Amino acid sequence: MHAYSELYLRNARALLANCLDYAAYTLGYDIGEFYNDFIRTDLAGRFEKGVPHVLAGMSGIELALLITEKVTGRYEYKEPVYSEGRSPEYWAGWAIAYYQWYSACSLLRLEEEVPITTILNMYDKYHEMDIMHFVDRINELRRDRRLVSYLKKYRELCGYSQSELSGLTGIPIKTLQQYEQGQKSLAKANAGYVLSLARALNCTQEELINDLI
């Protein structure tokens, strides 16, 4: 189920894209800081729910100015300085809005799992691709982040150090560290490794390798 009616999706994408572009190139904000300010305001909650007053009732410039007003207490309009072509910030807003609509994931949760700085670094590879390639990649990154969290969480719950877990499972400690640090994906691990980990950590393989929810 998507976050809101597809009727508003085009507006949502343009709104967030223009907002981030204006914040970066006209207001001069660090876009990571600005975006994090945005997702902690009530404006983000209304954006996620597809509230028409937000998605269809204001421009990207107006949204950026409202965000700055909520954070700084000042509403200071500046004449737009447009980036040349479609900037990485514009594309990031456009792509994030689509993913949020498609997945119904909150913007705050998405930022915790895949920061906007990571998404900006995807620009060169993904900005000319079909948007579903971006969606698939974000899902992979979110899943990998959770797998790292699950493995570390279960290990710590059982009171094992990495070296103790390595001894119990026969998995090299370096490999365990790579799984916990996200350098290797547990989802793609040898099936025997996953089974050994599940037995040692007293959980099921499904609990250890949890799909996106």
C-alpha cells in the first residue's frame, strides 16, 4: 500500500525537489542539515500523509521558507538562484518523494537507515535510470543496515564477544566483523553460516535475516 493517492505524487516530487534545490543554491544551507530539520517538523508528517494543503497548496520555495521559519523563527524570502540543469539536490528530493510514496516509509526512518548524504552520492549512477532501480537499491541498503543491527543485537543479548561467537560458530572473526559493519551482506552469506549463527544466538534464521517491514 502506498502512502497516499497517486494523484498527488507528481506534485510531491516537484515540491521536495524544488525545496531542496532552493535551500541549497539560494539559501545556502548544508542540505544534510536542512533536510534533517525538515523531517523533524510537522510539515514532514503532513507531506508523508499526502495532505493536499502541503502537496498541492504550496511551492517548493514556500516549503523551504516555512521550514527555515520553524527552525530559525525567520521567514526571509530570497530571489531564486537556479542550479544549472537538475542538481543532485533536486534529484534527491524527487527520488526520496517517490520512494516515500511507494514504500509508505516515514522520512525519519528512511534517513536513519539511508541518510540523504548517501542518496546524494547515488546521483551520478541513478539519476538517468528508471526510478525503480533507485527503489530496489534503497531497499537493499535498508535491508543491509537492518541485518547489521540484528546480528549485533542478538550477539549482545546473548552476552557474546565477537571472538566468542566466532569460536561457537566456526566463522572467522574478521568475517563476523564485516557482517556487523555492513561490509558484507548477511543476506548473501553461506547458508551454513546463517544456520550456525541462529543456533548460537538462540533465534531462528528468519529472525536473524529479517525482511523489510
